[in-house]
Amino acid sequence: ETGVTQTPRHLVMGMTNKKSLKCEQHLGHNAMYWYKQSAKKPLELMFVYNFKEQTENNSVPSRFSPECPNSSHLFLHLHTLQPEDSALYLCASDKGEDTEAFFGQGTRLTVV
Amino acid sequence: DAKTTQPPSMDCAEGRAANLPCNHSTISGNEYVYWYRQIHSQGPQYIIHGLKNNETNEMASLIITEDRKSSTLILPHATLRDTAVYYCIVRVASGGSNYKLTFGKGTLLTVNP
């Protein structure tokens, strides 16, 4: 248990569906991150939020839409995904300074 | 792009020390060396980090060379549960666009009985 909770743990969705991934932390962290990990590939940073403001978008397709309503919650809204978007999606948070980041257990997404 | 180089895989016998090397020859003065590990299909787990002094915690030791161009993570008594991919990452001290954690391919450590 890292203090970062992701839901759901597993998700299967069709290409025309709309779904959302949720990440929650009550560690008092200011920064939150979304990562994508495809099979046998390194983690890829998708989005960074600092104090609820998006500070980085690594050329992520618009079918992925992040939302950070407050410093404790981060969402990733998904719509019209492709099968190649199937991956493990990981959320992380930290204080935005010299401390470790904590990761959630991830959401295993399968697009059919 | 990741700024570190690690061997793709290593083996270690259970109960022995595991020494995982990492090269970071372009590290800047304000960048820390972080180590994380990822057990299959789980979220990465923080292990240790340091700037220039050697560090030790309950999980591992981190040895950083004097020129800071390389480091070694030491698991003193490896167990089967230490089998994982180990990532060495350089990261600026705080804030800014380069503060993010950028993962490379890491080293797959396999601990054998």
C-alpha cells in the first residue's frame, strides 16, 4: 500500500466507449503524474500536474483527456481508443521536490 | 530520453549480495540518482536516492562514485522476492520541466534459489 489508489484495477472497453480512470492520494503531495506502460516497454510519461495545473503533455493523443480537480485527485478520461492503447496505466504523486514519488498499482486497460 | 545506461539483465543467487550498476556520465550538479524497482505488472516502488554521498536504508545501499558518473545499487542479501526490473534515474532536485521521472529499460534482476 503506497497511499496512491487507482481504480479500476482492470478495465475492458470497446473502441466506441467512454470511460475514466481515477487516481487518489491523501499524502499531501502537490504533483501528480500519468504514465503508460505498454507490453515489454519502458514507462512513458503522459501528463504532469503541479498544484492542479497541467505542466506537461508529452504529445499524447486527444483521445486521452486528463483532469485534476484538486491536488488529491487525478482522472484520465478515455474515448474512442484504439487496440494499441491497451496497456498498464500508472498514476504517481510526489511533493515536487527532493522526495520519492509514490505509484499506484495501475489500471490494466484492454481495448477491444 | 533516459540519461542512464544499465545492463539489460543480471542474475544473483539467493542470499548473496546483488550489485546493480548504472552509468550516468552526463549527470548535472543538481541532479540526484534515484532507484526504483518494478515487480511484474505492479507499480514501481521507490528504493533509494542520493546526490553524491553514499546512502543506506532498510532496503539497499547506494554507492556513487566520486565523479558522480556512475553508481551501484546493492541489495545485501537478495531474496526471491527481489526479482524485478530495477530502474536507475537521474532527476533534478526540484521543480522545473525536468523534474519528472524518466524511465529507461532498467535491469531485470533474477534471483535464483
